[in-house]
Amino acid sequence: MSAGKELYASLDERGFIYQKTASPEDLAGLLDETVSVYIGFDPTADSLHVGSLVPLMALRHVKRAGHRVILLTGSGTAMVGDPSGKTEMRPMMTARDIECNASRISSQLSRIVDDVDGGPDCLALDNASWLEPLGYIQFLRQCGRFMSINRMLSRESARRRYESEEGLSFLEFNYMCLQAFDFLHLYQEHGCRLQMGGQDQWGNICEGIDLISRPELGSGRAYGITFPLLLSSSGEKFGKTAAGAVWLDPARTPPFDYYQFWRNVSDEDVERYLLLFTELDAEAIKAQCRTSINRSKEILAFECTRILHGNLVAQEVYSTACAQFRCADVDGAITMGSTIPRVHASVTADVSVPEVRIPAADFPVGVLDLLVRTGLVASKGEARRILRQGGVYVDGQRLLDENDRVDPSGRGESGCLVSIGKKRRRRVVPG
């Protein structure tokens, strides 16, 4: 199998490919060459969130295969706002906010993708460098004459907003034109022939490919691939929790919370997430998930934390989790090629955690009542204050709603671990 076929087949098997502008054979042929590939990220916040990991992991695979990755920060397009997937117009951001966000996000992009062995160093660019100096009349004469309003409104990303109650503003309508120009600019200046992005970017990508193909602009050939919209098995948008988005910035989502997000995914999602968000062997992933789903969750959490925060932080967080909760693999071998450490029984015994027995008939019990009955707090008022501050965890999952109810009766003899911060803990067992 050629290198291009192998890369395309791997991306497809791991679940990255949703739509494509050419046949698998043509895309494999393109990837047999060394090509430049780009994905854009608009700095609409001061950190990326876990939803951004799908394109970032795809770029890691592309770079490892020897291709050049262009990490595009969209400060210019953020001034307009992408209507794709939105039911109403985004709030207008100041130039200063965009500049600050762009600095943080570009650093995250480089850190996550650039450390991959293989391929040349990533090329980090910001589209403000060519969009802001672009004269409006110059742009209309150069590119606007090739952009059909009828065709653009037929694209789902624009059509949905156009047909919505709020409608599509002229400002947002220009977003597709600017992203198409980005692709043309990167094709002409850096030889970029492949753009990748989420499925909501399909129309924008196709518009850029059409622009590149125009004889007046050089009759170029470019390609596009989109990734599927990722939903959990319950139908929820990936990366959303009761506490909000899960961020890549450790100041917004601490590494321990990040680890626990992955550790607590549903059983039905584990194999799919291992394929998308780790670089472990696909067949080994499938075999491991058939063997132990809980161990697979630990490996998922460890590998995701390692890729984002580094091996030392991942090992520290993993050890902390094993000291608080029972690990799935005691004295087990290193699994699937992951660097997850061996865990010894002395680490997981958790003998230092006081055990509290509560009659099974009392479950499910409200979280405020539970904190009082375990002796972790003196009153429901104190429990409510700590809960609102985000300091209450049950089996590593942060609780924020005082109406939450806890039921460890289906978790076997180990019950559940209730903790306030890292040091105040009780193991609650029905009995």
C-alpha cells in the first residue's frame, strides 16, 4: 500500500472523514506527494476547547506522514464572524480581544501539533496579515465576480441562517468569501492544495476550491476534506458538561479535571474516542475495548492528557486519580503501546479514605444531604457554598447543581468516592 493510501485509509478508519471533494483514489494520490495542508481556527475565545481536538489530531496524523501543516489563526475572519452552525449573529469582538485571543490560541496550536515527529515544522500564519490590507474594491474585482450568490446561498451553512428568523447579515455573508480567499492565498503563496475542517465548513471549503480553479486565477486544483460533527452516544454536543466547555488551557480546565472528563465518558463512546483522540494502533484499540472497557477509559484519559499537557503531567494526574479511585488494572502490563504506568495494588487500595455506610434504602440521596451525612461539611449551607465554588466531586466528576442526587448502589462493594478538593474524601458504601 502506498504512503498516500495508507494515510487516507488510516484517517478513514479512525473516523476523521465525513465529506470529501474527490474520490479516495484521487486523495490517496495527492497524499502520495508531499503536500501542504491547512485548517483555520478563529480566535473567538482565549482558549480552544476539546471540540477543536478533532482537526488537531487529524493534523498530527498528517504531519507524522511527512506533510507540511499550516496552522492558520483567523484574526481577520474573526472580525466578521462565521455564521456556520449558528442560529444568530455572533457578538462583535473588539480588535484588542481578537489580538489577545489569537496570541493564546496560536501558542496552543503550535504546542499540540508541532511536537509530532515527521514532516517539516508547522507553518503558523494569521489571515489578518493579508485580509486587513486587502482593498474592498480590489477584492471584488479580483474574486467577487466569480462568487455566485445563488450558489453561496445553496450552501447549508449560509442557507440555514438565510432561512432563519434572524436572517443572514451582509457582514456574515462575506465570511464565505474571505475564507475562500484564504485558500486561494495559501495556494498561491505556499502551494497549499488541501483544506480540512468541520462538516459545517463544507460550503466555505468548496467555495475556495472553485475560486482556485478559475482560469483567470491560474486554473489550480485543490481538495477538501471535512470531519463529522461529533456527538456523544446520548446525542449531546461533544465536550459540553454540566460545568460548561472543557478547555485546552490548564488555567480554565485543570489537568486533573481534563483527565476526569475523558475517564468518565460513556462506555459506548470509548472506542470511537480512542480512535479519534489518541495515536494508538487501531486494531489494538478495538481488542482492548473488548477486553476491559474501564481500563480502556484510563488509557484514553491518560493519552489525551499526555498529548495536551505532556507525559510528566499525565503521569502525575494518573497517579493522583489512582490514589483517589480504584484503577482498572492493578499490576497489569502496559497496554496497547500506551506509556500509561503500571499501577500497583498499594496505590489503589485507598485504605486512608474513611468509609461511610448509608442504608441502601436512602439512595438516591441529595448531594447536600450526602456531604453532611459523610461528615465532609458541618451544614447544608457550607455544602451549598462549596458546591457553587466547584469543589465537590463524586468519582472524579465535578458536581455543580445542588439538586443533583447520588446513588452508588449499583457500583458494587466499592461504592463511590465523594471528595471536596483533593484531601477531604469519603468512600460511601450502601449497607
